[in-house]
Amino acid sequence: MSFLSINALILLLRFLVVVEEIPIIVVNYNGIELLKKYLDSVLQTQYPSKVVVVDNGSKDGSVEYLKKKGVEVIQLDKNYGPAYARNVAIKKFKTKFMAFLDNDVMVPKDWLDSLVEVISSDDKIAAVQSLYTEWPYGDEPREIPWFSTAAALTRRDVLEKVGGFDEHYFFYWEDAELSWRLYRTGYRVLMAPKSRVYHEAHGTFKKLPSPFTSYLLMRNQLILLLTYYSKKKIITNFLPIFIIRLFQSFLPPNRTAKLKGVLSVFTELDYVKLKRKELEKISINWDDIFLNYVGKEPFGYPEFRSLIEAIKMKVLNKKD
């Protein structure tokens, strides 16, 4: 059988087999300019899909703009944060897969095809992320520490089973927390480099008060580590990182907000204790695969795995 006839057969099978539409969830908050810039590329996705925007109480005309374009909108009355918004979509739809995009991402029409191919290859793959065009990377899929909801395909049913996104995080590190939880429950998270998208990083970030985001970045990172580290790592890894972040909080900008974020760890102890108990009930893999990939390009934070390793990497980078 020739190559052309094989391709023709594949196309025929696509028509004959009923393919479930994949909801593409875009979370929006006062992002009308980003929607005007990038949404049309999403609407041209060639894989059978349905674009749904979950709007976090926008006041800039975003909802009106979306309705005029005929895009389905789940309208929330205020900004509950991306974690909450995504969970609304996870609960609303009952599909096997669900894709997530930020409102500041431009996609080629075939961006979803490669993600579907990779995630369908193994039932234990819970999430697959697209590659941002500016990232240097190989061509083969491989495991990564966490998937970014800026451009990813997930097993919706698995996300619902493990509890979805942690709404306590509101914004920042919530996708890393979910990824670590997926690894703990025996699932995998991959990058699929053949799916390349353009991401205008921090498009929505700019819409939020800078001190607030500085606070969340510090707080969420620390409660993530305190939640998932073993008791040994809390002493060997967390305490040194906490001290470093404490000193870093005195550097501009937003010193007060960053210091508040660091010190909030003490008020978050009840949350951390409860979360650790919940994790003990659902965890089947304690190898902390998540930490094996942290610090490797294009992901940072080698200090999460080893402070000594992080210092060595910094010294070597200075020499280069």
C-alpha cells in the first residue's frame, strides 16, 4: 500500500469514526484586547472542538464582544481566579479530554492534533503541554515537572477524579500543584514539542495589581513545597529556601507584599496540614518524579530539588 493511500485511509477513518468534540477552555479577565488579538486563531482549530470562554467578571466589554462573535461564554459575577474558573468548566462538561488556553496565546490550526496523539498513547498521561515557540527543545515528547494551562490538553475525567485545580492558590503555581498531585496519583505529564504555540506571557498578569501578584508568587510557591516535601526535605530543603525568600522579599519591587507572602506561611499551616492528609489518602507514587524534572530547561527552580545543585548551576552560568 502506498503512502498516499495510507493517508487517504486515515482521512476516511476520521470521517467514519465519531470523534468527541474537545472543549477548549479560555479563561478571561478584562482581556478584550487579547481576545481580539488571539481568539480568531483558536476558533480556526482544525481538530473537532468547541471554544468556551470562562469570564471572571470582566468589566471591559469582553463578554459582549464574545457573544457578538457567537462564542459560548460561562459568565462569573466576579474574579474568582483562574483555578476556580477552570474547575467550573471541568464540572460542567463530561468529555474525556479538555484543552486549556490562556487568552494571550496564538495557535496554528493543527496545534491540538499532536496533543491528542500523545495523550491517547498512554492512559496514564493526564496532561500534555504545547511548546512555546521561543523555547529551545527537541522533537520527541518527554516528561516535564508541570504543565502550563497556557496551552495544554488534559484528561478531564482524571482532573475531576483527583480534585481539579486547588482554588486556594487563586492564581500562580496552581498548575504546578495539580501536576505534582497527578504524579503522586500515578499519572504522567508531558511536553509535546510538535504542537507549537505563541504565548504573550503574562497577558492577564498585567491586569492584576502588581503587589497582589508578588504576594501570590511568594505565598503559593512556599505552601506548595511545604505541602509536598517529605518531613526530611522540610528540614533540608524548605527551611533554607524559606530563609532565602525572606531575604529576597526585602528587594524591590513590592517589598511589603512579598514579605507578607513569605510570612503568610505561618497562617497557612492549617491548610497545609489538611492538604497533606488528603494527599496521603490518594498518593500511590512517593518517588516525587516532579522534583526529578525541576530545574531542567526550560523549567527553572533547581533549588526545589537541591540547593547545592542550584548554587553550582549559578556559578557555572556566571563562568559562561
